[in-house]
Amino acid sequence: MEKYTEVKELLKDYNQVDVEKFTSYCIGLEMAKNGSKNPFMKRLPANKLSDLFKRVTNEGLKFDGKHVTLQSTGINYDYMAYKNKMLMAYPESIIDVDLVYEGDEFTLAKSSGKVICNHEIVNPFDRIDSKIKGGYCIIKNKRGEFVVTLTKADFEKHRKVARTDFIWKAWYVEMCMKTLIKKCVRIMYDDVYETIDEEDNKQINLNQIKKDWIKDIDKAESAEELDMIWSAMSAKEQTNYQEVINEKQKNI
């Protein structure tokens, strides 16, 4: 296909094995079900495709069509891509991401900066989506030890605002794992993941997020609840919702 010949020419200064894998992956997407499955691919010109390849490569990752993929919203990174990025920045990292199911024994503590986790999988062959209670992500490296936990309700909130619900439907466990590690690194390693997050967040429906924050603020019944909502927001969201929270505080 002429478009992909141009892509290869635009990427002639990059690793040609990686370029060949990328173009083969793109052609497969564009031709799937005679071009009806991924119609967005036909609208992407050669210069845009080469730019997407460069963005991924500049992060030190590979556009492999498995852990880094293309969606109609742009580049999609799965939880393994997020793990790989952390290991590039901090090779000594110990990363533990897992889900907790009904029946599991799970305890978590933090003492003097050390995260102590005990997760006993009681029924290893009865781990179905409907029995997920929540999950955790623990990252330990020279910057410290960090942990994030999310409930099943938290996962559903993230799914609700995603523009790619079909991925959640097909790969629910993987998306829960990605949500966990993405939440952990956003809080503790935003300097490492700034570009990746900017790209990956294109899959989020910002209007829906706005509705959810307002709904949570409206339901808050105490200053402590408002503080929890505030701490969960990004710096930009805190700026956007400062007046709403201030107004709510007057009525508590």
C-alpha cells in the first residue's frame, strides 16, 4: 500500500525491524474485515502514523501491537507498557499489581515508609470478574515505597468515563490492572509518565469526569469527605473545582 511505503520512508532513520513490525500491524488494522472493523485507520495519513511511531519510540517503548496499540482515540498503553516504562526509569523497581477476589485474605500496612502486604489467594480457580473486590499496586525503588488501592466501584467509575468501553468489556482484568498502576504512577511518578499519560488520557471522556466530580462533591456530608475528594484530584482539577468545593463548604 502506497501510504505505508511513505511511512517507511519517513521512518528510514529508525530501527527498520521495529518499523516493519509497526507498518505490518497498521496494515492488519486497516484491512481487518475488509476495512470495516477499524475505519479510523483509513483517515490516518502517513505523516500522522509516523509521528505516532516516533512518540512511542521516544519513550523507549516499542509499538508492538500488543502492549502498545492504536485506537481511534490514539495510542493505547496497557499495564505491561506502564511497568516497562517504570523499569526503564528505575531498573531496580519491584512492582506488584494484583486484584483481590472474594474469599482472598488480604492485609496491608505501612510502617516507617515500608509497605507490608499479605495477599493469600484462597480460591485460585474461582477468580471471575464478578467476584473482584478491588486491587492494589505497590512500587518499591530508590525513590521509596508506594501503594495505591482501588475498589470494584472505583474500577467501574474509570470504566464509565472511558471512550473505549469495548476494551473494558473484552479485557476487564487487564484494564483494572492498568487503572491501578496508572493511578499509582500518576501520584508518585508524574515526571516519568507525563507524555504517556497525556496520550493515554485521550481515551477519557472529560465531560463525564466533570459530572462525576460534581456528583461526588454534591454528596459530601462533611469537610473530611471534601478533603478526600480534593486529594484525589489532579492539580488541574483542583483549580477547576476550587469554587465548587468552596461553595459546598459553606453549606456543610
